[in-house]
Amino acid sequence: MKKIYVLLSMLFASFSMNAQEAMEKDYTDALKFVEVWLDAQKDFDNLPGISAVAVKDQEIIWKGGFGESNMSEEIATEASTICSICSISKLFTSIAVMKLYEEGKLSLDDEIQDILPWFDLKQKYKGSGPITIRAILTHSAGLPREANASYWSAPDFEFPKDKNFQDGLAELETLYPSSTYFQYSNLGLALLGKVVEEVSGKDYDAYVKENILEPLGLKDTRSFLPKELYGKEMAIGYSATKRNGDRDLINFFEANAITPAAGFSSNVLDLAKFASWQFRLLNEDTGYEVLKSSTLKYMQNVQWVDPDFDTMWGLGFSVYKGSDGSKWVGHGGSCPGYRTVVSLNPKTKMAYSVMINAGGESPAKYVRGIHSILSKVESNSENSKELKLDDYVGHFNPQPWASEMYIGKWGDKLALIYLPSSSPGSDLTFLKHIKDDEFRRVRGDGELGESISFIRDEDGNIIKMKRYNNFYTKIRM
């Protein structure tokens, strides 16, 4: 009987492994569409450079860079290119605060003036609740958005030093009663950096490096912009597009006292490690790595919902609902010359980071685009060995009706997309092989639509695609 149990256990384990393997997705073809789409969007959106990464739990499944990090010297953007990550800095400050909370050195309900005796910002509302650590982490403390300085103003971006930052508080007043509305506040997170220093007894930069960056192996993440790497390993920042299509070069800046809210630099590879750390911790009930698993889960739960029910925030983390209804967490960053984002889905363990060395375009749109393409991948889709789908791959000319058309492999089918595209996943059209060089469009309900065929030259090379009796010339692979 014991042998039977052992045999059944082995069969069950084998079945589980096979089932798991059967459910594994091959993203190879989809990632080619990601590359084609991002390369096209970089040109059509007039970006100097863009880098991106896609993460599945502990694995980087794709990384890449397009365009240039330094246009005057024609230095290519790579996945390793460093950028200012601006407000993503707030996540590291929030983690530092929560680490001190875990150690019993502060309470989330501590009032800011009890920790920082020099805090003398005027409370405008007599009936306001207290300005607590928790309220600042959720941007619901009623604090104004900025400190008393014009540091976002071009061309010099004069961020205040510590003394000016502290002295300027007396000139400010609360915008709302605490715990009334969401009001994003760089001032608030900059104050939490001072809390970290006061409670830990260490310099903010040293504390974050020792307790977060080094333990997580984030070697290219710093609490400052590395001037010695500027224009080389670190991208130069450019302005938003002007009416004539040009972008201005942005002056180098230092965030000074605003560092805990907006001063960090990193690259998408380090933010991929940062995402994988979160997935490791979220997968544990009693795990510990920098933080307890329960603490990170608590941070990523909704802690504040604005009265309009559109804005939700955790403890430092933005929390939002994806198009499929699932929970996403992360943060974006926008500093002079840089736009960045990191987004994670705790349930599917998919994460993305995008960095752009220019103002204007939102990096979140590229995260949505990458995710929408990868979301189309299904399990167990294999290429036909008999059909050489590579013959049909390439860019085709749909002018004057559209800018470009790309056709690529997608498992045992072809997929077609017009470029540029604001929603590439939705805009994918799949083509099923019928015979010879004839395909048919796969409708949304799985039924087959119109016929699409390809024309070869006398050497057997595909030179045109025919659809609705119209021809589209192949212009390149």
C-alpha cells in the first residue's frame, strides 16, 4: 500500500509539473512586437531616448533602449542608462520610514511637530485633525504641494538647501484640513526625509544606502544625480516638445532638501530588481528582507480614498485598478528633463519600468502599451514547422492612410499592427494561415474574416500584401 501512495505522489507531482509547464507562456513573439512598437513610438512621439524593462516575478523577460541619451554626442540609450527618477524617490523614503516603524522607533500616528520641533507651518483650519506620519505617507495631510521655493522653474531649478527649506515653512499654511482630501505633496515627503534623520540619528542618504540600496543590490540607484556620469552613463534631460518640434537641453540640477521626494537616480534594471524584491516579499507570509512581508503588504493596501473615489493611495505607494480590474501598485516620476515610472501587479507578478529623458510624454502610456501586448499571449501556442512565417515578417507601406504597418510572427499565426498606436494590444490583428500564401483575419470571436494574401517576386521573396483588393508594399524587414 505504501508503494501505491509513493507512486501516486510521484504521478501527482509529475502531473503538477507538467500542468505548470503547460501553463508557461512564451513571450518571444510578443516581445518582438514590443520592440517594434517602442521603436516606432520613440520616433513618432519625438523622444530623444526611452528605456524599458518587463519583469515576471524574479526574471527580467525583456529589456531595451531606443534613441539617444545624449543627442549631441549620439550616445545610445540602453537599459542600463541612468535617469533622474524624481518622485519614485518617495518609495525609498516611505520604505525607510516603515523600517523605523517596524523597529518601534516611530508610530504612524505620531504628529510631525512632535518629531521635528522646528516644524512651524501654519495650520489654517482650527478643526483640522493632526498632521501625522500616516497622513503624509498617503498625501492626505492637507500640506501644500511644494516647499517655499520656486525649484521647478527653468532654467536653473534652484532647490532649497536645508536651512532655507526649514526657514520657509513659516511662510506656508495648510491647504486643507488634514485627512480631508488627497493633495500630492513633495513638501510632505521631504519632511519625512527629515524624520528619518531625526529618528535614526543618521544622515538620510547614508541611512537609505545602508538599509535599502545595498541590501537589495541596487548599485545604480543613488539618492542624488551623479554629475560625473552626466552625459555618459546618465542621460541628459531635454524639455517637452516645442511647437516647432524641437526640445531644449535642460540644465543639470541637485534636489538638495527635496531629495527624499524627488532627488534619486536609477535605471530600469535596478527598478526591475526593486520589483522582484517586492514579489519575493509579497509571496512570503512571514518573510523578511529589508522589511517584513506584512509591512510591505500593508504599504500596498489602500490607506486613503479621495472623496471622488478616483484617487487611492497606500503608504507611499500609488494603488490603482488596471483595465482588467486587477490591483496595481507603483509610482511615477517627473523632473526637469525626465519622466519615469515603475508599475507592479502583485497578483500576476508582472512589473514594468519605463524611463524617458525628456518632458511631455507620460511613461505610463508605454507601460500600458507593453502590458497590453504581453497580455495577448496565450499558453501553448507553437509555430508551425511546415510554414515559414519568417517570410512574411516586416514593415509594409499603408500610406497615405496610415504611417506604417508591421507584420510579425505570433505563435502559429501572424499578427498585424499599424504604427504608431496608442493601444497596441487592442490594435493587434491576428492572421491564420489557410494555404500557400493565403491567410484570413481572426475575428474577436475566433471566427475567420476576410482573406489576406501575400505576393512574391520571381525569387520567392514576399514583396506585397493584398487586403480588400488593395496592395501594401513591403518596405523592410
